[in-house]
Amino acid sequence: MDLQLKDRVYLVTGGARGLGRATADALVADGARVVLSGRNAESLDAAVADLGDGAVSVVADNADPGTPARLIETANEAFGRLDGALISVGGPPPGTVASTPDEAWEQAFGSVFLGAVRIARQVCDALEPGGSVALVLSSSVRSPIPGLAISNGLRPGLAMVAKNLSDEQGPRGVRVNGLLPGRVGTERVAELDASTGDAEAAKAKSLLQIPLGRYGEPEEFGRTAAFVLSPASSYVTGVMLPVDGGMLRSV
């Protein structure tokens, strides 16, 4: 299938590693160009070196109110256009509701929730008809994950914001969707498994809940995200799409 991505330009926050990087790889492989952002200059430089002329980077924090304008400006300066964005909102620290202090909730709200809303809103306003935005959320949108209280609290709200934004932007021809990764083999998931004290046991327990019987590969998520962002999915908006090997039990 031709995703019609040639020469299209996308922002990818959190694009140096994990699911963001996997999406950037898929976009560039299909002819798109990307503006990667993240907080670590060294990892961004390495990603751009791997991706070649189809990528530039900006050191930026999603929580910074100035980040959306900087990313949009960079896309226009580097490539002369902007067609969409993958907004990877990062993973808040683990913990239970009872053990998570107010400060952790407040910090996560600024970066995970408000930062994502701000970027999505401003990017949508900058897009022409045919533009597309996707938010990387989590299976916790539909079912809580033990030990991830902040994620369980904030991500369902972001899913509703994305749905609401898709209604607002639809008449302009701009699409907004959410992606709900399950257990995909990224550094973040490895860290979560290790935080239990027995990574192998944690992984084995998770595998019992996944009909496909394995963790996903980052590139499997990346290909799905590239499709959702692309013109090939031009009649898909307001959808929260699980990428989880069948783990979620809701329809």
C-alpha cells in the first residue's frame, strides 16, 4: 500500500527513542520528513544521523509552553510545510494512588497532560486540510494498569480531549486520533518490568494476558502510527486504536 507520505512533514515528540523513534523510522522509510523533539540532545543527534537528510531535531520539553511554536517553526524553516504530528506524551513514574505525592501528580499533569493538549491544539491550528495528529497514549485509557496510578488517571482524559478535538477539527479536514500501545518492547516497558523486582516473572505474567503471546516490536507500532498519520487513513478520525496484540478485553 502506498501511504502517500512522500515529502510530507511530521513532528514527532519523544522521537529519539522508543515508540516515537519507531514511528519516525517508518515515516522516513516511506518518504516523509520529520522534526524530532526530546530533552536529550545527544540521543536526538544520534537519531538524526541514522535517519539522514529526512530528519532534523529540536531539544524541547513538552511541558514548555513555547515548545509547539518552536516545533512548527522548525518544520516550516527546514522543510517548508507541516502535515501532522505524533505526540508521544512520555511515561509518568510508577506508583499507587495512595503512595504518589501531590508533587508527582502536578509535574505529570504539566508534561503528560497539559503539554500534550497544548501541542495538539497548536499543531491542529497550523495544519491545512488533510493534516493529521495522533497522540501516543496507553492501554490504560480503557483498563487500569497496576502500579501506574498517574498514567491511569491522566491518559483516559487525554483520550477524551483527542476525541473532542477530532470533533472540532473535522470540519476543517484535520484528523485527530489516539494510539493505545500495550506491552511493546521498548526501554520504558523493560524498566517497568524491572521495577517489580523480577523482570522475567513480570514479563511472563504479561504474556499470559496477550493473545498473540509476545510483546510487540517497536516497528510494529511505528508502522501502525505511520498509517494513522498518513493520507491512506483519510476517513479515520476520533479513534482510539489499540496496538496491543489483543491484550485489551473491551471491544
